[in-house]
Amino acid sequence: MPATLEVECTSDDCEVDMFEMHYTYDMPDDVGVADFVCPYCEETDCLEEIQV
């Protein structure tokens, strides 16, 4: 099954609480939160992986 990454945006100015990304099998193993931007506020430094 492809990997799933749960992410939260910690920016006080952002309305996104959390979102989930589902990778395909072609995604490199070293891809992480730092490789993405928030889909709402378009910031990168406020994204954090949610550890479940």
C-alpha cells in the first residue's frame, strides 16, 4: 500500500487544521514534509508531520 503522510499547518494565520497526502509507489523514499507547501497559506516552514 502506498505511504500516507498526515500533516498539520501550525501558522496562526492559516485555516487548515490538517491534511493527508497519499503517495503513489513512484514517490522517492526520502520525500518528507519539507518538500511540500500548505495548500491554503502556501507556506512551508509551518508544516509538521503528525505522528500517529
